[in-house]
Amino acid sequence: MLSDFRLYQLMSPSLPIGAFTYSQGLEWAIEKGWVTDQESLQSWLTDVLHHSLVTLELPILSRLYHAFERQDIPVVTHWNQRLYANRETKELRLEEQQRGKATTRLLRQLNEQFTLSDLTNAEANQLAGFALAANHWGIDSQALSAGYLWSWLENATMAGVKLIPLGQTAGQQILLSLSQQLPAALSASRVVQDHEIGSFTPAQAIASSRHETQYTRLYRS
């Protein structure tokens, strides 16, 4: 029961790691008319879900979780590097670094007892930070993956709602619709083999690279 509440805390939008400050290219896609309404936003998020979350983030999150569980730091380092190599733009790589550092900084400030080695390796990216915290708080690996997936979907949807803009009801309709795909997405992520891990979201990569120099923007670059 306590681990459930720790999961809610870790995935909460109020967690001070800046998750809400990133659009991952969506801001530029909206400015250029690639995403213009509820239907196109849902299509954008569906593509990212199936071609990045399922095939990259969730499999690596699971592997990082079990590596921290075994205290296998070389394996942690391997998957940290693999994730970083799959972030195609400077903006996406900086997001990983910044959110990883923010997560480990928070864990230090909460006076949780982590080894220096664990904290150093968890600073590499947000997935490593979440994996370390989940191990410490007794959060199950599958529950962590489900929580991370919902957190991503909520943040991305709310970014679109603000930027297009859409009404709050439209945002809730997107969450309701896409959440029906999440159980299958979680199942699919669990059978991804090591050699299959990667992402294929070229539109997001282009949008992210252009967002780095977008003239006016609300979201962090």
C-alpha cells in the first residue's frame, strides 16, 4: 500500500523535476501546422506511444530497474548510454540530463539513503532516477512502467491542450481514448528484445531540432 502512494508521488505533476516544462518537439509541430486539433494531437501522441515509449523508454526503464535491484552498475551504465544514443537532438539529450539531475537532487534533499554510486549513475537521465527511486521505495517494476506511461501521456496531452489550444474537455477525451491503448502498450514493451530497443519518430526528431531555435516558445529547449 505504501509503495502505491510513493508511486503516485513519483509520477505526480507536482514532483519538482520540471516534467511539465518540456514539449518534446510538440510546440514546433503545432506552430508549423502539423498538429492543429484534437484529432491530429491524438494521432501525434499515438505515434510517439507505439514507436518510442513501447520500443525505447519502457524497455530501458525495466532494464534499469532490475540493474539497480542487482546493484549491477555496468549494466546501468550500458542502458544509460543506449538511451542517450537514441535521443536524436540536443534538446532531447539535455532534457534527459536535466531531469535526471533534478530527480537525484530531489532524492538527496528528501534525505533518502542512497549510495553515491547509485546517485551518480541515476543522474544520467530521468529513467535511471525513477528506477533508483522505485527500487528504494519498493515500487514494483510493472507498476513503475504503468505510472511512467501515464505520466508521459498526461504531460504530453496537457502540453497540446495549452499550445493549440484546446478545451480541457478535449484533453480529457484524448486521455480517455489513448488510455485504452496503454495496457497493450505495456504488454508489448515487455517482449521487446535487447537488440530491438530503439525509436523511430522522425517527425518528432525534426520538430525537436527546430524547436531548439524557435523564435518564441513556452516550453524549455
